[in-house]
Amino acid sequence: MIDDSRPIFLQIAELIENDIVDGALVEESQVPSTNEFAAFYRINPATAAKGVNRLVDDGILYKKRGIGMFVAAGARSRLLAQRRDDFFREYVQPMTREARKLGISTAQLTEMLHRTESTSDMTEGSVSR
């Protein structure tokens, strides 16, 4: 799961964020220790700590002295808001710029999105059978 293309501490932070967004880690639940991350992913504990501390700095996790790290209240909603903003900036804005270049109207783009949604629903339905 860890790859060499990006800094490992960022990947550790993203793993924790994903668990929070997915609901695997809920507010006030304890996250694995930096030593557990280090042992599981075979990385330096200082690297794991750097990823965890980044989330502490961002207010996603907080420390209970002598006990460990815990998910902060409101962490999931903050992460969802941040990811929605990122999604808009990274996907929606470039898509609408390209649509404009191609002469695709907002109505046509909306219809394409609905068509994609319907197609993916049918594909998911056939996969699950």
C-alpha cells in the first residue's frame, strides 16, 4: 500500500484520513500508534510520527498524554469539506473548462453526467449479481 512515488509520511496521513472518511475510525476513537504503523509498513517510527503529527497540526487528531492519538471531534466533516473543495478544484473546474472549449453547454454536460451515473449503476448491478 505504501509506494515510493510520494513521501511516506504523507501516505500515512492519507491512510488515517481515509479511515476517518470511510468511518473505520470514528470521532474520539484511538488511532494505531506510530510504532504499530512502523512495524506494519516496515518504516521508521519517526516517519510514521511525522504523518500522525501532521494530522495533529491540522486538528484531525489530538494527543492524550501517555495514552495515544485520537480522532478529533468534527474531523470527518472537516475532511469531507476539504475533499469536496479539492474535488471541485481538481476535477470539476478542469472538466467545465474543457466542456466550454468543446462547445458543450451546461445542460449537455449535466445530461452526460446523468448518463454516466446511469451507466455506472447498471455496471455495478451486473457486477454484484
